[in-house]
Amino acid sequence: MDINRQDPSSGQPSGQAPSVSTEDARKHFLGNASSNLLYFLWNIGTSFFMVPYQIRNLGLANYGMVTLALSFTMYTQVLTIVLTTTLFRFVVIHVARGDMREARAYFNTQLIATAWFVALFLPISSVVSYYTPGFLRIPPGQEWNTRILFAAMYLSLLV
């Protein structure tokens, strides 16, 4: 699919989104659906083996901290999804129309907004990570490990 198609009479970009045949769409749908199903099955399979392993080796309380840290970052991830997908939609629309100048403008806006989000969120997540033992019940002797865990989870979100 060539998004930079030219109108044969004028030599200018056609401004229309490339068409996709029904057969191509079916192939893409089947590929996407099968990969989603494999991903789902992989998650179920690894959960059956990894959760008991982690509980045995970390202990129930420490495994609960890992799960809680994952939950905190998933709630925060909603902000990043909203930030990126709202503008990315317009980037894709303008690329499909062949309007690369407008697409670049939206992309640059998204890039700057993401940079500001990281710059603002990094100190906030550092403070939250440091004071986590103050507002959660942490297993005795695991205060620093919990701080490191939350800091690592928030850093992975920002990457």
C-alpha cells in the first residue's frame, strides 16, 4: 500500500487513503486474531506456572507487593495511553491522506507532550516510590525493596 500515491493528471498526492481489499483485510484480521489468542493463551499458561513459583520463592506478602506495584503502574498507564493515542490518531489520518506536513506537526506535538509528561512524572513517581512504605503495610524488613520495586515499575512505565 503506497500512501504517497500521485494523481496521474496533476502529479500531486491524491489525498485519498489507500484502499484495502476484502481478502487483505481478512488476512490481517485472521493474523491479528490468532496472535491475540496466542498471547492470551501464553498469559494463562505462564500464570499457572509463574504465580505459584513466585509465591513459593518470594512469599505471599512480597508477591502481593509485586502485584500491587503492577496495579499502580497500570492505573498510571491510562494517562500515557490517553496522551499518546489521542494525537496519534491524527498523525495516522494525515499520513493516510498524504499530508505529511500536518502529520509531522501532530507528531511533534505528541513528542513534546510526552517529554513534558516524563519530566513532570519522574519527580512525582520518585516521591511516591520513596514514601510507599509510609502509606502501605509492608512486610518487615522489606521497605527498601518495596521502594526499589515501585521505582523500577514507574521507570519501566516511562521508558
